[in-house]
Amino acid sequence: MDMEFSPEDLAFQQEVRTFIAENYPEELRGKQDEGEELSKEDFLAWHKVLHKKGWVAPAWPVEYGGTGWTPTQRFIFSEETARADCIRLMPFGLAMVGPVIYTFGTPEQKAYFLPRILSGEDWWCQGYSEPGAGSDLASLRTVAVPDGDDYIVNGQKTWTTMAQHADWGFFLVRTDKDAKQQEGISFLLIDMKSPGITVRPIITLGGEHEVNEVWLEDVRVPQSQRVYEENKGWTCAKFLLAHERTGIAGVAASKRGVEKVKAIARTELDGDKPLIQNAFFKRKIAELEVDLTALEFTELRSLAGPNAGRGPGPESSLLKIKGSEIQQRLTELTLEAVGHYGAPYFRGFGEGDNEHPIGPDYAHRAAPTYFNVRKTTIYGGSNEIQRNIIAKMVLGL
């Protein structure tokens, strides 16, 4: 694969770099530097800047609001936003339900929902996992019963990320209890303000309110908000998961993370020699970088697929496995590099007050981030499930 950028690509890279430097919200940068928990408005601030520029959905087809960029340009954009420590745009609308709607939705659904996803007017959440139906998603028990032109939906979803902020959610529901598991599922778009929906917080080990459980009790949903055919929602679900798994890889963010770990490891802590001088630690970083480079080439090949008219295939499972494992190794190295200052109970304790946590600033988020990233090998379909997919779809076993 030719990794050399053309003059046109280099010019584009400079354009992106300049745009970020001049337009990334300063107030957002301040909150990130302080390690503050970001609000819905914070996430939407950068989203709206990119939307105004026309850069918010690079992977979408041009006719629906995409940029028309080449795979190389999309790669450069991802690299530059990670390099500048830009916050990640919420994927639920842009990277997940948006592609489902423009691929399987009705003209009316496309006309209504896609512009609102692009503008950030609607914030989305994902109603897939349930208690007892996570990796075995096809065993979900949330039911939707037809009632005139509507469905009546009852059930429970869990680990619903950012549902406390959501305007809409995309939900998998069972519409035929007698059919085979995958054949009796439908894909519904549900207004999160509908009567009968209750969102309850789940506080993570890092102390954040990121995920939730969602209860649906006699929620009335118009059948016009079903995407694709009744009982054929598994087709949409698989399509969406392939896009989600590709996004989970997070190559550009991991490359930036490696740079940060190296910077920490070069710092003298408590008078000790920099950790980067430790041969065992250097070997761990080198091994991580080798794996990350291999993943980067795999992602570049994957990016060429949609450009040739294909969506993500089984290679998305490869990206998900290696990408999530690399992210976990990265947080482990970060925690090792900050030493005892990464201890969770240090966060929020200062010398005589609670304003300034103990230790260097770069250590304060090490433990919460470590705990949070343990989930990456589970969500989007556990890595064990991904290995089964690879065995079947790639190896033909």
C-alpha cells in the first residue's frame, strides 16, 4: 500500500490543521485540560462547528450530506482531529443510525431524520443490550405489539450510553415471538420523550454518569418509525454493528495516546529516573506501536471498501478486536507510567482542600480512564463473538 501523501493530500492536511487551530472551541479545550466531565452542550459545540463547515459526516454519501472525501482524506481528517485532541463526536447518530436510515429508510424518514442528525438537533442513543441479552443480542425480550397504526412497546434496555441527553433512540424489539430469534426482530426509532420511557443512571467505576438503564412501559410508537420491514430488523442491526465496530478501532486516537504515554514516561516523577529508560517498559511501548501500525494498515484497507460501493464487512470484526485490545493496553501503560498518583482515591483530594488533586495533572484521569476502557472488548459485540464471526465469514470454518 502506498502510504505517501500526494501534494493534494498534503494541502488538505494543512487545511484541516489550520481549520482546527482556528475554530476548535477554546472553552471546550479548557474543560478537557481540567479533566471536567463534558456536557451535552460541550459535545454539540464541536459538532456544530463541523456541521457549519460541511465536515461533520465524512463517511456519508454526498447526496445525504457527506463530504465526498477520498479514503486518504478521511484518514487525514481522523489523524488531525486526534492530533489536536479534539473530542470525539457522538457516534450514535452520525456513525450508527444515520447510515441505517440512508440505506434502509423510507424517503420520509431520510428527509426528516438525516438533516437533524447532521445539524445536531437530535441527539441519539442506542437501545440494543438488555439484561441477559448483550453478546447474545438475538435473545432480546423487549416486545412491540401492533395496535392500529402504532406499536405498543414494553421492555428494558441497559448500558444505554448518554440516554440521559437523548432526543431519540434506535431500538431493537421483538415483533414475532414465534419466529426464529433473528427473524422476529424489528428496528424502531423512538422519541425518548414518549410517555412510558424512564431513564435511570448507572454510575461507572470512574464516577461518571455515562450509561443508563431504560425502561419502556406501554410506549406508543408509530409504525411509520420502523426502519425496513417488520421482523427484518436483524438486517439493520448487523449493518449498524459493522459500522460501530469499525469506529471502535480508534486508530488515530490510540496513536495520540501512545504519544502521551511516551511524554509521561520521559518525565521524572518523585526524583526517580524517567520510566522511558526502563528496558521492559520501552519494549511494551514498542510492541504496542508495532500492533497499532498493523491495525492502521488494516483500517486503511477497510476505508477503501465503502469508497468502492461496499459497506464494512467482516474486517470490521478484526478492527474491533485489535483496536479495543490496543486501547486497553494503552490505558494499562498509562496507569503504570503515572505510578501511585493514578490511585483512584487520590482524585479530588488536595493539600488542605478539595480543589487540587494530589500529583501531576496528567495522572488524575489515568485510573478512571483505565476502568472505563475495560468495556471496549465487550460493547459492539464481545471480542469472543467477533472471533466467531471471523472464523465463519473469513476463514470459512
